[in-house]
Amino acid sequence: MRIPDPASASLFGLPLWLVVAAGAVALFGAFQVYYWIGRRLGEALYRSRAGRRIGRHRIERVEALVRRWGAFAVYACFWVPGLRHTLPWVAGALRVDYRWYLVASALGCLTWVPVTAFGLYSLLWAWLSLAARSPALAVALVAVAAAVAAVVVLRRRSRNAPAAP
């Protein structure tokens, strides 16, 4: 199996780089919306449906991160799953200086989206290349990855579960 040149790759008939650029712009837009909703909600963020689902203690931990690190926390949140979609709301509620928020979220989108997209693209093609040579090994690799993911999820759930009375 021949692995295609990444520069000539396409998705939905569009060059991959264009799809990645559109994804970065869409994520940047979402981050701005998150900020302004958080700014509008303010303290009501805790009582909102999303706030109740996330939990006050988790939001307070995110608040501590934002207070300590400011705009750097906004940039860093791109690299931490879960935090990426919580921190912008909190940054808005805390009224982080929008100019710094704008710069940090733009830099986050410009770095995280391409790294993730091309990393996943490379991982997919490596797996397809392996599957072409050894289908059994490719299936075994997926099974191991699924088992590891299940263990991680179960450990997190048991660690975050409320203690029995």
C-alpha cells in the first residue's frame, strides 16, 4: 500500500490543508462564542445546565487555573482534553482581558488544529499501511487501544465517584 503525499491529500474533495484551515477558523469562532456566553452568564454559569453537569468544584478548579496563569491557561487548554471546552466559558465569566484571550485562543487554534489533524492523518495512514500488511496485527492493535481507553475511563469514573455513605 502506497501512503499518499500529505500535500496532495484531500477530504470531501478539498485539499486537506484547506479542511484543516477551515477547522481552525471554526474552532476559533467557537472559542469566541464560549467566551462571550461565559461573560454574559457570569455567576449564573454555576447554575446553568452545563455548569451543573460539569460541577461547581470542577469549575472552581478551572477558575484557579485562569486566575493563576491568565492567557497562558487559555493557550494551554487546547492541549488538555475536557479543559478545552470548559476554560473559555470560565475565562468569560471571570472577565479575562479579551485582547489577551483573543491572542491566546488564536495561537491555540493555529498550533493545536494542524498538529492534531496531521497527527491523526499520519496515524490513520500508518494503521492502514499496517492493516494492508497484517490485518490480524491491525485488529489486535485496535483491541489493545480500546482496552487501554476502557481502563482509563473506568479508573477516572471510580476516582471521581462519590464515596458511599
